[in-house]
Amino acid sequence: MGDVPGTSFHSKTTGHVSRSVKSLCTVATNVIIIVSSIFSLFIFVKLTGFYEQNRISIPCPKAAAKHRLQESQNITYSSKGVDKPPNKPKLVIFWYPGPGWDYMLLRDYAKPVFKSLGCKIDNCIYTEDKSLADEADAIVFIARSLGSKPRKLPHQRWIWVNHESSCYSEEAGGVWAGMFNWTITFRRNSTIFFPYGYAQKRPRPLTKNYTKTALNKTKLVAWMVSNCVTRSQRERYVSELQKYIPVDVYGACGPLKCSKRDDKNCLDKINRDYKFYLSFENSISTDYVTEKFWKMLDRDIVTVTRGPANYSRVGIKPEWHINTNDFKSPKDLADYLKYLDMNVTAYVKHLEWKNQYVGLYSKAEVYCDLCAKLNDPSEPVTWYPPGELNKWFIDGHCIPPNDLDFNT
């Protein structure tokens, strides 16, 4: 049988097509290999750049605080690159100017005892080791003695701590101008409010008989003081007050001696014998209420205050004290104190609130608040431009006394 017409041509054509398909498959395979290689190289370069940029490494311990930090987080994040994960420890350095410093007893809590304070967020490590400055999330500086200035890294919060009156505070100028992000002071609008003391409601009210307490007191007014010449001129006010009622002055500025080393015994004596205690600040400054007030809160004595115009702003209720701002003159104040001296029922009303509240003097709250803020991603990144910190804390906040015109 002869060949079918066209069969030879079809076979040849089929052979050519088969070889062409094989060639195309080979080319496609090579293209895929090349593309895969380029993509793998791209990923490798990116990852290498990322790790180089962020310098993720296992650090070597330099100090005890750093060792504790490493035990907790195992890796160190540089100031560049990604933010620190919120569950990682936050390192806070107290930038004390030298050994032996302990400002407002802060050092008492800058130790492992922080873990026992009961803070809701407690992943912070507090230290004084300046060699860890580059790793710190926050550095705390004492306003009255800033010390040498370290370099500031972008991720850090620099914190200005001040417990001095605006009348006695120095400006944060020179190399420190514009360096601070947050504030910790007694001012109510600080980043972290840090009063000399505070009060809270007792979980179970006391039932103390203050009438009996009042009847056992034998003297009227006491004042314990060591600074005799002040910006507030409190000494002039007391001198005028003494024209109308007896005021017994203890300490360096009066005839009745009471050393600071024996402070508790002196206060115990005053608490037992006197009906009123003068808590007069050495300067009149916005929100400035010192331990002169808070240390008497839990004692059975009525406190007479002279200080900022608005005590309520810092959480001190009007019934907790007798405020000189509420009287036209020292004579008017003296008349009211004499009235209370003669009227036990009225006097006791100034004490009964103490059954409901307890005074607290712990500095622990500031550590809890600071740790919480450092872990809060929604906390705004604030910054005090040059001169603004001084305007906020100093300018216009040292208030001259306006109650010394005794002839009106």
C-alpha cells in the first residue's frame, strides 16, 4: 500500500513542533530559576540591611542593672529602627550628680523593691548606672543639680524633676534648653504629679472621740520653724498674729528648742498639748504645699495654712485646714482661733473629718505612674522648646504676699 499523501510532511512538522516545545520549556525553566535567584537575593539583602540597621545582638553584661535587663529581654534594641516592644522592660536612669545623693528619697524605690510596690505595670528597671545611658528609655534629672549632660537619643524621654518652690528654682538654660520631654513636680499640671503627700479615704472609718482629745489640750498655737527669713515673709505675719494670741515658736527661730533629729518627739508633744499648728510655707508658689501640712494630717491637731491661694487644686479639701487667705488680717484669724478655743463643739468639727481620711507620704506612686507612661503607646511625645519650661514653672509663679498690710 502506498504512503498516505501528506503523512511525511505531518511527521516532519510534528518533530519540529516537539523540539520547539522542548526549547520553550527549557527557556521558561531557566527564566524561573533566574527570577527565583534574583528574588532570593533581594530578600537576603533586605534582611541583612534590616538586621544591620537595628543591630539586634546579644549584649555582654557591664553592670548588675544591665545584667538584670538582659535576663528579662535577652536582646538589646538600639535607638534606631523599630520601637521597643511594649512587653519589654523599660530602663530608667536617675542622673544623680554624684554618689550620696538621694533626692526626695527617690533612691529608696530605685531598687528591686520596685517590684513589691504593687504597680499595675511593673516591667521597669530603675538604676543610677550612667554607663547604661544609651540603652535607657528614660533619664531622670534633678532640676537643682543637673550634672553633666549625656547625649540624647531619639527614643528617650528626658524628665525634669523639681520639688523646689518656683521662687527658688533655677532656669533650665544653656545646653539644657529644649532637652526635656516630661516633668515630675508638685505642680498639678505636671506630666506626673508628685506632691509632698496626699490623702485617701479610709476603707473603714475611725470612731475617735475628738471631744475628749480637745479637752485634754492645754495650749493654743504652735509653730515649728528653722528658716527665719523667707520670701513669703511668714515671720512678719506670725509677729502680727502674736499681738492677739500666744504663738509658741519651736526651732531655730524661737525660744523653744526642737532639733530636727528629735522631730518626731517634738511633733508628738505639739500634737498632745496644742489645738492649732501653723503650716506656713517659706514662699508662695503655685501648688506648693510641703510636708509642713502633710505631716500633721494624721495628728489630732487643727492645721492653719498660709500658702497658695487654691489648696483644693492639689486635693486639699477646705475642711482639712484653716486658710489665712479666708481672713482679712492676722487679727481676724486670731479672733476665729479664740472662738474655737472657747467652743469645743465648733473646734471638734475641724477634726472629725480625720476619721474618714488617712495621710500618705509614700513616693511609690510616682514610680508606678512613670512606668505606666513609658509603656503607654498612646502617650503623646511632648517637648519643651527652649524657654518654655521656665515659663511653665518659674515665670509668674512666685507670688508676692498680699496679706501684710496690717493698717487696713
